[in-house]
Amino acid sequence: MRSILMTFFILMEILLSCSTGFCQSKFSFSATLAPFYAHNKTTVQLPVDSGFDPNPGGVWTSKSSSKGYWVGLNGRYSFSKKWSASTGLWFSQSRSKNSNSSSRSHNFAIPVMVNFQTSERKLSPYFSAGALWNFASTSRITTKDFGTLIFKFGKGDISRLLPTVGAGVIYHFAPHFSLIGQPTFGYAIPPSGIDSHTYQPGFNMQLMFKL
């Protein structure tokens, strides 16, 4: 995680120190706030001798839903007047609760997105596609029978990718400032060998400053 953060800050420093004329036409920075809703369904085939067979056929199914938000900073590079690519560092916080348990999770992610706006008008459609790489997370799960359990994922664990698409608008309300609003949809790629499906609809809001 430390090496990833170092790389991120070095890239940001390079962008901030580039020549004024070049930056004005190519680079911009933004702050992101993105509330989301996530739903997960996981199915596990239990071993015959596991001693735990609540359902016929040794299949255990879990369903859960959570609400949360992303916050983060982004850097964007424009290849042309319509096409751009962006990356950054995001942090999320989410909570879920049912009759038997409750959980609270947070994680860090690096988004890598390709963006397209149809025109340079004051208000223009704005589309994005890419993925979030979740590289460090912590979950606290509290149940009636076992109390609180803590799960941490970081260096050495299987990274989790969340391919995401968004479609909305960009509004240029000042010479150097813009607002972006996009409904988004993400689907998490599960680790190998696990039958898990996680969907994450949300709404991405950005305040962008163009150099």
C-alpha cells in the first residue's frame, strides 16, 4: 500500500509542476463524492463432511445489501477536446444490517477511467468507463453468536476489480471550473473459484478545476 501511495503522490507532483501553457490545455483535477448502494449474493458448495448443511445438497447462500459512499481526488489528462483519461485515490465507507448481523467496511481504491464528452458546450453529455482497483480494506462484522469479527485485506491478498460505467453530464459554470454528475453501475469481479455476484449502482459527483 505504501508503494502505491508514493506512486500516486509522485504523479500528482509531476502534474502540478508541469509548464503553465501545457497544463492549461491538458490537465485538470477534481474532488469526488459518490454515494452508492451495493448488493451481494454468494453461493458456496460445502464439503460433505463439513458438519454444516442448512440446505439440501450442501449449498450455502448468503445475500446482503449495504449503503455507503466514495470520496476522493482525481487527476485528468485530455487527449483531445472530447476524450480524456483519469485516475486518483478514493476511500469508501459502507454499512449493512439484517436480523442476525451488522457490518461496517472501509477500503481504498484507485480508479482508472476513460471519459468522453460529446461537445465543448456549457452543458454536455459525459460518459465514463473503466474500473476501480480495491487494494486495501477492513470489515467489521458483528453477529449475535460470535460477537465482532475483523477481516483485513491488503498486500498479498487477491485484488478486487470493480468494472464501472457512468453516463451523465458535465456543466462548465466558470472558465476553469466544471461540475460532473453521473449515475454509475459497477459489477465486482469475484476471486477465482468463488460464486459471488456484487452489483454497485451509485451517483458520481465531481467538482473539477482545469489548469
